[in-house]
Amino acid sequence: MVAHLKGILPVLPTPFLAGGRIDEAGMKRLVMFALDRGVDGVVFPGFASEVETLDATERATLLKIVVDAVTGRVPVVAGASAADWHEVVEHGRAAFALGIRHLMVQPPKSVGTDAQALIEFLGRIVEELPEVEIILQNAPAPRGSDLSPEAIVEIVRALPQITYVKEETLPAGPAISHIISHAPSTLKGVIGGGGARYILDEYARGATAAMPALEIAEEHVAIDRALVAGRKAEARQIYVRTLPLLVLQAVYRMRLTKYVLARRGVIEGVSVRAPTPELDTAAIADIDVNLVELGLVAAEAA
């Protein structure tokens, strides 16, 4: 039986060595860091993994490292998005061969936003991959297609193998409410995105999981646990503490993620391949203040 997805499922970044090669040992340390902080699953590769900059060999190597390091303790979600459905199927088969049973797919923008066209595209994928569950990722423009919640509902009704939706259009809240209110029983849950910057609203509307970046995983786990237990005030207090860093993360993205993980001693290299704003001295100082306030680094080390 395929495990249900719930809680905090961070998208793992891709660590690179100084010369630009992937850091295989660093990838394993990232997984162990995530598990040690109580995450409920891991996602790789995704946008935050700089997936578009990885070649096929790098992608396969890193995904195997993730699966081997997890050793079945939590679910692994494999990103399988591609411009062509044949390529999505290839990614899916490679993941399935590693024991992965959840694939996250964002339909390419070339398919458009019409529900019937999307059903045709995704239908070919589920037909070829009958043993996996699909997470339909709905990312905002310009990277995503900004699908309407009505289209999402039509798609999941037509394709029961799509058992989750990762909803991260803006604003995500009303879309999450609509999807949950109108979706069939085959939809197991809606997952929040957006770096957990809207996690309180997402969970209040019925989201069962979130896929943030990795650098402050223990804080996100603490928010999830508090919300699930009904301790809303505690969850809000933690969330407010994390928000200044999450606002910076929205701008500097994986460059901030890697800087924080390096400061925390998890990885060594902080280089990125994807186009990302540079961290200047002022930005680094701001990040360091936030890390001290969160108790993640010592004041004298900042």
C-alpha cells in the first residue's frame, strides 16, 4: 500500500562542489539532516533542486542517493515534470525502479490551461505508469501554468490516479478551499507550496502537507505538529519567528537555502547553477541576524 503524504515534505536542494560538479556526499548529508529534524518525506528533484540544470546522469545519481539514504523511513516524492509526456514517463519509470511510488508532475505551459487538453496529456502518463500516484503541481506564472481550481477539479475527477494536488498559485488559499470542497474521494490531499510562507492559511483551509525548502526544516515540522494538535497560537508564534527569513528566501531562493545549510554545517559549497540573485554583504548580515534569532547559529558565529 502506498503511504499517505502528510506533514512537512521539503524539496531538497542540489549541492555542488567548488568546480561545479554535483556533491554526492553532500546530497546524503542533506537527506540525513532532513530525517534528523523529523520531516515526513522528502522531494527530489524540484524547482528548488535546480532540476532544469541537471543532466540525466546527475539526476539519476542524486535520486538514487536520496532513496538509499532514506532507507524507507519516509516517502520519497520524485519530480518528473518535463516538456513531453514521454519524458515524464521515462522519469517515472526510473523513479519506480528505485521504489518510489509518488511522482510530482507539473504539466508544461505548452499544453495550456484547458482541462481537456491537460487530461489528455496527464492521461497518457497515468496509462503508462499505473502503479504510481501522481501529485499534480500547480505553480504560478511565469514558471507554471496558473491552472484554475475549476480545471484542477475537472482533472482529478477524470484521473483518479492523481491523488494529490500541490497548489501554489497566488493566492493559494481560495484555490485550496475550492479544490477540497469539490474534489472526488480519490483525492487524498492538497499540499501547500510557496516556501511555507502561507502555511497557516493553507492548513486552516484543509491542506494536509507542505513542501517548503530545507534550511529550517525543524521550524516547519514544529509548525505542522502544533497545527495538527490544535495548538494554533503556538504554531503562529513559530511562524512569525520564521517569516523574516522566509521573505528573504522568496528573493534569494536556493542561494539562501544553500548559504544557511552551509552555515549550519550540512554542506560545504554554496554555488548555484540556476539564475539567482547574488547575496551581498548586507543580505548576508540580514540572514545571519535571522539565524541567530531563530537559535540556529550562535551569536558569536554570526
